[in-house]
Amino acid sequence: MVSKKTNGLIVVDENNRPVGTIDSFNLIKAMVPSYLHADPGLAKFEPEDVFYKAVSQSLNKTVSDMMEELHGVVVHEDDPMIMAATLASKHNFRYVPVVSESGELEGLVSRTDIKRAMAELLNISDNVK
Amino acid sequence: MFSVAIAVFIASYTAIVSERIHRTTVALAGAVLLVVLGVLHQEEAFSAIDFNTIGLLIGMMIIVLITSKTGLFQYVAIRAAKLAKGEPVRIMLYLAVVTAVFSALLDNVTTIMLIAPVTFVIADNLKINPIPILITEIILSNIGGSATLIGDPPNILIGSAAGLSFMDFLVNLAPVIVIIVPVVLYIMYRVYRKQLKTTDELKVNIMKIDVASTIKDVKLLKKSLFVLAVTIIGFLLHGALHLEPATIALFGAALLLVITDTHPEEILRGVEWTTIIFFAGLFILVAGIEKVGVLEMLSDWVLRLTEGSMPATTMAMLWGSGIFSSFIDNIPFVATMIPLVHELGNSGLDTQPLWWALALGADMGGNGTLIGASANLVGAGLAEKAGYKLSFKQFFGVGFAVMIVSMLISTVYIWLRYL
């Protein structure tokens, strides 16, 4: 994610079918130990090296441990835009995968894509700077 | 009817012990099956549910849910660690005592869920393995819980069924717990003192923690402490006031909801309904075999075995309960034993010593293995999620020894006091 300068990825199975999404929020969530999730107030008493410890422990986790499962949240190329927008808003996913008839990953709709589509309709151009 | 009731009962208990299906699903399905198959009428099934137990559980859960939002438990735990001057072995002993006291007033599982996160943070600061401390806390939560009527589900069940008051439990069980706790602490000290070493620089970390900042909401804390005090006084007096324990607990819960003006929805969602339904189902399952006369037969069998001798029956109850409870969940076990003790009472035996033997056996037995009590399993789960390992073998190594020692002390106590 860091090398590609992106904040999210789509996880596919061996048949190139999307199964989950993973973004920076999932990575952070997987790194923070569950007892601090249960009692966030305690985090301020932890020594500095606990961050390092938690990060190295989370290295053992696989992508499938950390990703959010899609459970069939995909759109087809000819689905209406409002469907992509509804799914993105309902599931908090950074990207909604676009799949072919046979379910293979073809592309994605990002939040930015949806934002741009909204701007286009409202005649807001993006070269204001 | 006879064989149907037994078949449903045995099938349900086997499924509960095997843990393949959730125990609440099993209890619910078994209970409904008894009604569908005509062993019990719906009315009989509903009246078998002991609403005193159910009300007490719900009331205490609400009080704890609101109080745990104040940071009180973290405050006390960190205070204890500072009082121990950051010395790991001392911290282990102090936190164990804190856990024992909390679990005498709260449910053991709740106590472990509150104390474990603080323990991990303290261990991080000292760069020590938290597992010895966690095991000590788990063991002491099971022991401390047995001192009072409200400390452990088996005690709630027994108190309600036998009409024993909070005071009765305190007078009869607290003395032996006061003897068991220091002995067990000494065992834990001997076992773990070599593993718990840290440096003086790291001890300073503990002393630097600003303990006052653990309190999240001072106003809520004051109200919670007030209601806790009212509730405990209520428990101490409920016998004299002729009020059932459930009334006291629900009074405290309602009072806290009223004076804090908390939205009930969030709190009521936090009540462990799965546990509540489990209890309700168990009551009905036991009522099924009670109705067809199985427990009468069992009682006759026990009496023939012990030749009706009071000491023999009491000791059989104590050790039988201890051994059973170290391998199976003590809640279904105690729920089944209660009508059996009533039957034994009908045959002319004095039930008082039998109740205390059942309570001590079931509670102490929980320390025997990792699967003996829910607090053990919850503790192991929390440790695993925090990146540590608490294995069956590791727990068994010390838990079983502790169980035998506390059972021996209980044996002597019951012998001297009641037989």
C-alpha cells in the first residue's frame, strides 16, 4: 500500500473473484491489541515499545485475517451509479469492486470516483487550484 | 414419559459438555422439546424457571455495566500496583486479592474481563510475562466468588433454591475462604516468584502512572458507588427485610438507571441474555427429570451408598461436586444437584451442611482444569488475543494442586463445623 501510494486494496481468490477489501483502517485495527479495544482508556499507560510489539505481532496475521469480507458486495459494469454509491455508503468500503458476468474482477469504483461523479453533476470543476 | 425425560436430559447435557453446539441453544432446544413431547405442560415449564436467580443476574449485570464505565476497577488495580511499588511478585499478590474481593461482589467472568486488560498494561510496563499474574487472578476469582451469595452462579442457584440469605453465605462460607486465600497465595508465590523479575528502572514506570486519570467520569462514579453501597447493605439485610435477593439487585439497577438517567437501550443490550436464557432452559430440563421421579431414585441410591450417614453423604457431596465441576460446567451440575439435595432432605438428612458442601465443591472444583469454570476459559481467550498463550497444561499444573489443597481445607472446615 505504501509503495503504490494507495490506501486500499481488493483481495481476490485464485479465480480472480473479489472476496474482500482491505484498507489502512483495517491494518490499524488489526494491529491494536483487543484488550485495548475493550478498554481504550488504558492505552495511555502503555510504554512506548508496545507500539513496536503490537506491530511486529500483527506481522503474523494474514491478509484474510485483516480484510473485510465482501459478502457479495460487488457491482456489474451496467449497474446504476446509485447502486455503487449505496454500497459504498452502507459498507464503509473504500472501493466497490466491478465484476464481469462470470464474477471476475474487472475494475473498481472508488469513493473518489463517486465524489467526482457528484461534482460533475453539480458542474463543479476540479481545477480550482 | 420417564424414558423420554431422561433421554432429552442426557442428550442435552452431553451436547452442553461436548461444546459442539452453543450451550444456550442446547438448553433452549431441550427445554422446548420436553414441552412438545408432553413431559411438561408449558405452564409447568415456565413455573420451573427460578425468577429469583434470573432477576438477580439481570440486576447485577446492569449495575456492573454502568459502574464499569466509570474506570473504578482500573483505578483500584493500578492503585494496587503502585502500592506494590512496581515489584512484580507483590503486584501479583495484590492484584489477586483485589480480584478475590471484586469477584465476591461481581460475577467471576466480569471480574476477569475487567482485570485482564490492566494486567497486560502493567506487565508491558514491567516487561514481564503477564500469564502467571493472570492465572493467579483467575484462580482467586473462583475462590473469592464462593464467599458470597452473589459471587458465583452456583451460589446464586443454591441460595435461591434453599432460601439461604446473603448473610447465611457470608457467615458459613466466608470464614473458610479467608483461610483458603492466604494458603493459595503462598502456593502461587512459590510457583511464580522466580519468573517474575524486573529492573528498578522499569518499576519506576508503574510509579509514574497517573492513577487519578483512570477515572473517566467522577459524577457517574459517585452515583455508582452510592448505589453499590445501597445494594450491598440491601443484601446484608435482605433476610431481615424479608426481601428476595433479586428484589435488592433489581432495586439497585433501577435506582442507578434513574439517578444517572442512562439510556436503557444501550445498557440492556449489554445484559448477557444468552446466559439468562441458558439458565431458564436448564431449570426446565431439570424440572423434566424431577417430575418423572429420576431425582428421587438418585437420592435413594445415594442414601443406600452412604447408608444414610450424614458425614459420608456430606463428604461425597463435597468431593463429588469438586471432581465433576473441574471437568464440566458447574452451573448445569449444581442445577441438577439442587433438587437432589431437597430429596435427601425429605429423607430426613440435615440439608444445611449439604448445601455448603455443594457450594464449596462446585466453586473450588472450577480451578481444577482450564475448562472447569467460565472465568478460566475467558481468561485464556483474552490472553491469546493479546498475543500470549495460556494452555490447558499450564493451567492444570497449578490449578489442580490449588483445587486439591482448597478441597482439603474445605473438608476439614465442614468436618469441624457441621459434622
